[in-house]
Amino acid sequence: MAVGLTLIFGVMRVVNFAHGDMMVWGMYLAWMLATRAGVDPYVGFIACAAALFALGWVVQRLLVDRIVDAPHEMQILLMLGVALVLENGALVVFGPDPQRVRSPLRAATIWFGPVFVDVARLVTFALAMALTLALYLFLTRTDLGRTMRAAADNAYGALVIGTDVRRVYAVAFGIGAACVGAAGALVSPILPFQPAGGLSLSVASFNIVIIGGMGSLPGAFLGGLLVSVAESMGAVFLSPSMKELVSFSLLIVILLFRPAGLFGRTTT
Amino acid sequence: MSACPGRLLEVSGISKRFGGVQAVRDLSFDMGRGEVLGLIGPNGAGKTTAFNLLSGFLIPDAGEIHFDGRPIVGVKPHAICRFGLARTFQIVRPFPHLSVLENVRIGALARHPRMADARGKARAVIDQVGLGPRADHAAAGLTLAERKRLELARALATEPTLLLLDEVMAGLNPTEIEVLVVLIRGLNAAGVSILLIEHNMRAVMTLSHRIVVLNFGEKIVEGEPAAVANHPRVVEAYLGEEYVHAPAP
Amino acid sequence: MRWLAAAALAILLVLPAVLDSYAVTVFIFIFFYAFLGQAWNIVGGYAGQLSAGHAAFVGIGAYTSAVLSVQAGLTPWVGMFVGGVLSAALGTVVGYLGFRFGLRGFYFVLLTVAFAEVCRIVTLNTDAVGGALGYYITFTGNPRQFQFQDNRAYYYIALALMLAATGIVAGIERRRFGAYLIAIREDEGACEALGVNTFLYKMLAMVVSSFLTGVGGTFYAFYLFSLQPNAVFGIPLSVEIVIRPIVGGAGTVLGPILGSFILSPLAELSRIYFGQGGWSGAHLIAYGLLLIAVVLFLPQGAYPALRRLWGRMPAR
């Protein structure tokens, strides 16, 4: 999920405040697929990704495109507006109660030496890693991926050599949204979700991306690992409800001393 | 190294490095009161970096700067402005949503905290640079020449003793340049010392009492305009080595 | 224009005599959020430093005066200033960290959000002030304790708060402080070159803004009588604070007021319309759409657009 956010930022320098809420929709879509069509989320996540790609594309074309050059404050406010619409749209459509998706994998566990591991979490982890790797390969090996990285580095230059920058932006946004849709689907059997959760997911995404470095894919990945580990340790040593405190404190420290994050490049 | 009394600006051995690039290397020069000093050199010679070092936007890695007898290395830009050293920016930075008058008033507020007084001072400065008719126009809607004059007016409103002008004539046509030359000469006659970065050679030669030439961050020549213009090292810096020994056209 | 404002004020003063209690409540919220929005306006609108964590100041002010009143018997009339000072202290810390380390735009927003969330989480886990269960004030109706039987008393207090904040903002705008803040919002670097100590002025704006917001926290506490960390420190409250000046016109004197008069009725109407399911979130969809519309079509807010319609230049 953080990977998607960093992609959007890296390519377009737009911060997607609606990220978490898009993820929530991903979760709900997976749920719907599971309950209405009997599709297991571990298969259905592809459909979720596709749906959210479409959503991302539409949002970008209609709204974000217009303000790519606008001051940051305007971009933030725009995405905040989108976040509000998405979050409360979910509230209206799905109701406020938390949901969970049943998956046949849920109940199974296997042994890893002395540790019990949830199969569901394992599959989620494996798929997430695979998707991240796929995205990395896409960005480095394919033409479109390279075009996106070129546009990220120097939008004007890319324009000069004939790139349809607007299309690239739309694709980037779409892929970012797709990531999050997939993430939502993959996580839906594990975490309970509700519309109000969108905001904390957004903030968590930002946490990870800032710590790992905006615009850096490996940064997002490592940032995700780092934050999860830190939070889990916080849950163990402090108290479960304080674990967010750890990631926020980490965020504040990073913001102050190394806003580029661990791997990021500074914004111009 | 102690400051010589009477010299308005003393720069001693300042250097600045950015990553792998030594932008300014061991630069030293000084200025007297009432002087116009021209700072010239090819693009990338370190002139704007020197301005940034003088006005407090950058801190030198080494060296000292004394303005009006007091050391100013490490002093914040706004404090340096209050001491009497004002600057313009090479790429002009007007406050786009404010009117010309409001723009200049910000500068005037530095010496006249009361809004009414600042307004009056701003009006006077605007008339002085010839922007009177455009006083209530939004800054974003001005022509380039007008914006250059606005930039100048704003800095002028802070009532500086030393004014740093960074390529204030770039992008202007000959008539506009002539207007500015007359204006600057007038300012100097009224007592403002001026340090001028400029690529327009004619303007620099006519305005400056002395000229300092930079290349690759180092001072290569210093002297009166006539001496500098034909100096072989200056020709070499701008045009390349072959031209140094070329016969006069 | 002047007498229009005077007429509006006169109407507002006599309104409670003819309105029922529900309508009075709506107006109380209009005034109160306009007050908070106006306080935010100083640092967010004029100085251009977007803070999305102003709820933290409301929370600190609210909890401070509430706890002081319940535990120490300190009248909230004094407690509100203590709350304000403590909020200003946090504001100083956040401002100092943000401005000293040069955090701009998105990064500053995130910093403010982080601090607000930290406050929220800490309060949630502090049982001494009720933790997740919340902190409650028993209703005594005693004016000495900032409690009134009659809804209308709150109406006039909220109105007074809104007018006071507006007066302060108008005063700031007229003076060098305001001119500097506006210039800082336009271009900080250029300001520095003109002798403006941008760090100092941004800090001043932050301190004044957080102090006023903290004072507002006391009103919140003694109007609602219950404090929930998620509500009073949460991002939804920060959104409510921010959206009114943005929609109405950030960096203008009347913007937050106009914004509140647009948004609060809108919220109430959608609450009524969509209220069947029991969720009050639907009005936020309208907020979201409005925010999007404003950013795309009216980036300076409703008030400057209206002024342009009337064909006048802002007189500064």
C-alpha cells in the first residue's frame, strides 16, 4: 500500500490523501466479491486492483490533472475532499459496522519451527512481496515503466521527447490505486475494516512513505517493514493501544531530521 | 583580520562548495562608500552565489565578510537587510497577488513600522522608479521590465546603504536598459552604494567605478573599467584562449 | 458595506428572541466553528501554514479547563486562559519544530497531524482523565462555572467569541503583522530579503492562533459536558475547523464566517435528509464535494469571489 503512494508522489509530486480510503473501498469490493460471488479474496484481489485502477485513472483525469501545477496546499485540499467523499460514500453504501471477509485459508495454520503462523497472513505477505517485485520489474524493465520514471525525474524533458505526460500521470495514479486495491483485498481476511478506518490507513501510509523516503520504491518497501516491526515492538513493550504512538514519534523524528526519508530524494 | 574603518564592504577569502562543485573559491574584494562596483564573469562563474553569501542566504565554508564595520557571516538575511544591505533576485520574485504598492510597502515597513508611513514611503519610491501609474496593479500582471523595476523598488524601500543588483537588466530591450542605467546612476548620486552583477557590458562599463571579474569562482582581475575590458585574462574567460592573441578587428 | 455589517449584527443580536431552541443550537455551532476557523485563519489563511492538527489545541484547552474545574474547583472563566496558554505552549513547540526545521506544505501538515494524533493517543491511554471512556462534567447550570441553563446564553457567548476573533483578525490585517503574514504566504525568501524575520512572524501567528483555539476548547467542554479523545483531538474536528475558512476564503476577515454560514446549515440539512440510518457521516460527503469544487473553481474561497462579483478591489 505504501508502494502505491510513493509511486503517485514520485511521478506526479501529488500527495494522495485519499489513499487510505481507496484501500477501504478495495476491502469492501473484496468483501462483496467474496459474499456475493463466492470469490476468494486471494484470487479476487486482481479484480479489486483492476477496479481501483479504473477509479484512480478517473480521479486523476477528472480532478488531479487540473491541479498538477497548483500550489501544494490546493492539492492537499483536493485529495482531502476526495477522501471525504470516498470515506462517507462507503459509510452510506456499506454502513458503519466493521466487516471481515471469510476465506477458507483463514483457519489454517502451519508450523514454522517453534512458531505458529497463520496461513492467511503468510499468503498475504507472499503475494504482497510478489506484487512489489512485479511493480519493480515493471518500472525498470518495461518501456512504460521507464517512461514513468523519466516523467518523474523531469516532466518537462519527458514532454519534449514526445511523451504523453498526462497519460503517464493517469497510469501512475491508476497503478498506485490498483496497488492499494490489491492491498485492501489481500488484507481483508486478516483485519476487520470499516469506513472510518480510511483515515488511519492514509496516515499509516504516509508514515511509511515518509520514513522510507518519498518517491523511492525500495524505501517504501523497507519503510513498511520497519514501521510494522516498530509498531509490533511498541505493542509488546508499551501497550497495544500505544503502538501508533511509536510510528508517529518515528514520523516526527524523521520529519525533523531527515525529511527525505531513508532512501528518498528531496523534492525540488 | 581586522576591519578597515571606512570601507563599506570587506570580503576576505570566502569560499563555498556544493557537493563536487567549488562555486566560490577564496574570494576577496572590498568596496568604499558611494562606489559602484561591477561584478562580471561568464555564466556559472559564481556571481549569484557570491550575492547569496553576502546577503545571508548562504553561509560561506570559510572566510569573513564585514559590512559597515560589523561581521555578518552567519547573520540571517532579514537582519542583514536591516543593517542596510539589500538585494534583488536574478529571477524576480514579486508577491504575485499583491499590488505594486503593497509589494513595495513590505520593503518600506522595514524602516517605517506604521502602515500609513510605509504607504507614503512606498509611493515615493514607486514614483522614483517610474512605476507610479501602475501602483495599484497586481504584480502578476506586469511586464518583465516593470517587474524588474518593482524588484528594484522593493529593495530600495528598505533604505539600503548598499544595494546588490543581480542582472537587473537581463531580458530588457535597449530603451528599457537605458532607463535603468539612468535610474541607477541617480541612486548612486543620492548616496546608495551599488554592487552590480550584469552581463550587459556597456551598462557595466558606464556605471561602474571599478570592476571585479570572476571565473570558476575565483577573482581573476580587478580594476577600472577601461583596464579590465581589454585584459587578456578577461577576454580568455569569456571568449576562450584563441581570442586573446587575435588581431583587433 | 459597513452598515450592512451593522444591520447583520443587529439581526443576530435579536434573533434568539424569535428562534426555537434547535435553531439557536444551529447558530451556536455556526458561531463557534466560525470562531475556531477564524483562529486557524491567522496561521493557516494569512500566514499560509496549513495546520491539520488544530483539534489538538481544542482538546488541550477543553481538558485543561474541565479538569481544573472538576478537580480543583477553578472557574472556567479563568481556566479558559490557562487552557489557552497550554495550547499556545504546544503551538510554540509545533511551530518551533516545524519552522526551525524548514518544514513546508505537506510536511508541515503531516507534522501537525502527527502531534494531534499523539495527543489523542496519549489522552486515550491516560485513565486519570477518563481515558477511552471520556471525561464528564456534571451539569450544575452555574454561570460561575461557565454553565448556563438557557441555550441562549451560550448563543451570545459564541457570538461574542466569533466577533472577538474577527476583531483580532481585522486588527492584524490592518497592521504590519498582517501585511508581513500575507507576504510570507506569497514568498518567504523574498520576505527575508526585505528585512522580514519570517521565523518570528510565523511563530507569532502560531502562538496567537493556538491560544485562541485553546480558549475555544473551554467553550466546547462546557457546552457539551463530555470529552471524548477521539472527538476532541480527532482529525474530523480538525477538518471542521479548516474547511470553513477554506471554503469561505482563507486569509480574509469574513471568510471563516461566510464559510461557517454555508457549511453548518449544509451539515444540518444533510443530517436531517440522510439521518435515518443513524450515521451522521453523510454530510461529510457534501463537505468533500464542496472542497473539491472550491479547489477546482474557487481556489481563493467564496468571499473573494463574491467581492469580485460586486466589482470592487479589496481595499487594503
